Amino acid sequence: KAAKSKADDSDVLATPVARRLAKQWGINLHDCRASGSRGRVCKEDVEAVYQRENPVQAQHTEYAHPTESAKFTTIAMNGMRKAIAARLQAAKRNAPHFRLTIDLNVESVQALRQQINSTVPQVKLSINDMLIKAAAAALIKVPQVNVQFDEENQQILQFEQADISVAVAIENGLITPIIKAANRKSLAQISNDMRDLATRAKTGKLAPDEFQGGSFSISNLGMLGIQQFDAIINPPQGAILALGIAEKRAVVENDEIVVREMVTATLSCDHRVIDGALGAQFLSVLKQFVENPALILV
């Protein structure tokens, strides 16, 4: 253990916070490296010395910070949290994200949903079910977005069916169960599958092939009142669609302000495999299916 310096440290360049911490902890600033701006000792430099000299105290799971009265608890990351962190960090680091945003008029799709729910026994469609079906139809129309990037072999895998991963929040994490071949399924099948997958996801009963893979992802935070957000791509997929709340907004039609029920959709794309014009084409096709929902029934 290195001997502590006894020299007067009043002339050592340090930030006010670092100097205050050093005084409270009995640390001589001469013993701290100076990694701050303009060659000053910063808060992190003092903390590094404290942790080196007091390893037991520094590892306590609950303690009062010397500069704050509030206490906090350190929570160990479980396996799922670590996996989410690793995958999404890799996605942000390796995939050059770009994002495209479009507003969707959902009045027609809502009317169709309500008509089906009121006339077909035992079918209770959500707007998310409708948007999953519309996205699946758009992926078949624009298959270059229905892809995964094989990074190891530097090749693009383009899929013939739309296997859509849908983000589901569970305790201490997130999982993405897959609606397989969503383009070939009826709205009722998608609704039933989504309900079943979400229930089993929350009880930890999904098989690996039910949440690993997929050719495209959808994350919907509309039920939490979020209007618009950007989602991180779910690797190795090439894109993810983030959906906000369906809400009434003032829009301009034929030079007049009218009220319409709208949803903001944001597409995050991996620029290595999807270019801007292609992403824009996908959103244009998606908008056509959402605003003319009879097309998704054909």
C-alpha cells in the first residue's frame, strides 16, 4: 500500500467538488491523478483513491454518499438485464441507425376494428393487432426491409414471410415474442397469438424459438401515453418500428383544419442494409395499408 502524502495540497489544482470530497475523506490531493479539465483533480480522481484505500466500504450495497443525504441501493443485474444491455449496446455500437417518422391516420383502421369486435363473437382486436397486420403486409410489399444482417459473413438475409417480433415489457426486463408468418394470418389469429405469447412471456414460459429470431420488430408505447419515440434495432434484424399513442390531433386537409385520430410511427433502420429511400418507401406503403385497411383483409 503506497504511503500517503503529507505535503500541503492547497495549491493542487482541483475542482471544488473534488477538494470538498478529499477533505471529508481525509485524502491528500497529491495522491490523486489529475484527469479533469485544465489538469485539475476531479471528483472521479478522488473517488478512485477512496475506493482503493477503502475497498470494503466502497463495495457496500447501501450507503450514504458523502456529498448527499439521500441513500441509494446498488442492484445486481440479472441475466436477462445483462443480455439486454449487451445486445442493445452492440446494436448501437455496430449498426449505424437512422430514423424516419410518419403520421398515420388511424380512423379507418379503428372503425374496422370496432366493427369486427362488435360483430364477430369472441374476437377482441386491439389497434396493435391491426398495426402488426399492416406492417406485415408492408414487409411483403417491400421485402428489402424484411431482413437480417449476417455480420459474420457480411450478407443480407431476406425473408419470404414476415416474422414480427413484438416488444413486451416483463418484470425486470423486456422480451420480444414473435408473431410468425404474420402476413398469412388473419387478424383474429394475430390477436390470439399476441395474447397467448404476451401471457406466457410474463410467466417465463416461452420456448427459445418463440422469442429468438424474427425478421422485423414493433415496439408500441401508445398504451403508456407516449406520442413518439425512437427504438433501438433488435439485432440481427435490419429495422424496428416504434408506435405512439392513437390520439386526436388538429391536421390540415384541403387548406382546412380538421380533427383526426393519428398515430406517429418512427422507423429505425440499420444503414448497412437499408437506405433512406427504402425506409421511406416502406413507411409510405405502411401508411397506405393503415389508412385503407380493407387492403389488409385481402
